[in-house]
Amino acid sequence: KKEELAAGWDLETQLANALEHGDLVLNYQPTLSLPKLEVVGLEALMRWNRPDAGNVPPEIFIDVAEMTGQIDPLTRFAFDRAFRQLGEWPKSLGAVRVAVNVTPSIICNPELVDVVNGAAAASSAKLDRLTIEVTENALMVDRERSHRVLTELREMGVRISIDDFGTGYSSLSYLKDFQVDKLKIDQSFTQHIHRSEEDDAIVQTAISIARTLKLTTIAEGVETLEQLKFLRENGCDRAQGY
């Protein structure tokens, strides 16, 4: 269980020192445009390599950060580092965008706007090169506050993406209420392409919904040419995977 693992590793204490010691880093997973097979964006993935215990799974330490009130400094670190990296990458990469995930408590916090603004101001990168990823369920923690925060961010030029689409909130009404730009189809569906008629149908439906709403679709967990071909034939815009 997450709680037992966190307690066994004494993560609360260790996480407090990880930023200072440089043990937290961002890795970047590319997103490909399916029509052209070109890199058009990257997702920032936070990783923690403990010198005494090796890699700590992000689903563990992010939960610990939420429970212990350490999610704010982790969020600031993610945006600061992502914007700095955007400014350091060579111009030959073009104006690629970087996506940063935010947790339920953060997306409800009006201070997120200042955090993003501050990170951008400290770098040479513009706000319109940032995408914020948030899950369906996170939006429902405090729907009214989330809506205000996301609206302000969009007005600043930040893109908004729904992460893990299809695994969370059962109603699609939020797609009408929240002005989002992208839908990311969860890897639990894309990984079973051509192995499950139900998952094939779910992927096709998600692409169709996004196209109707004029949203960009990104399929997560794409690892095979078979999956890639299926997604291209069904009009998916982008793919992401290891």
C-alpha cells in the first residue's frame, strides 16, 4: 500500500530535503504530431532518485507531498525548471510546448497564477509555450475555484489539457463548462488497441468527441506501430509514449 511504503521509507522527512539536495529532476517525454511524426511538445515528468534507496515512484511521493503540505514547493520547482529548460533548448527545436501536471489542491489555488507568471518572468520563455495538465477528477474537487483559475491561465495564453481522459468523472458536462484545449486518452485504453473491441471503441469515441469540440487529441502509452497506425487512421492528432 502507498501509506505503508511511504512510512517505511520515511518519505515525509526525506522529501523535505530532496529539493535542496538536487535529488528531484524533470525528465521530458516527447509528444509526436501523428500526421507528420514530428516532435511538437514534451511532458515534464518529475523523478526522485534517492541516493540511499533508488527511484521513488512518483505516484508515491506526489501523494506524500499532498498529505504533508509539501506540494506547493514541488509545484514551484516544476514550473521554474520547465520554463528554464524552455529557455535553454536550442532554437532548432522550434517553439515546442512543455506540459506540467498539477494536482487537485493546486488547480483550486488562485496562487497558481502567480507561480506560473513568476516562473515565466524568470526565464526567456513565453507563457503560450506552457500546457497545464489536470485530471477530470481534479477539476471536480472544487469546480468553481478550478474554473476561475483555469480561465485566468487561459487568458494569459496557457493551454489546458485534460489528462487520463476516460478514467475519471462520469459526466462530460465539464468539457462544456471548462475551456480546455486538449484531451489525453489514457494509456489503459491505447495499450489494448486491437486486443479489445471495447477499448478500440472508447478510443474512437474519445477522438470523435474531441474533434466535435475542436480539441486536440493526444494518445498516451503508444508503444507499437500497430497502435500508431490505428490512431492515425482514426484521426488522433498526437501520440506520446516511452
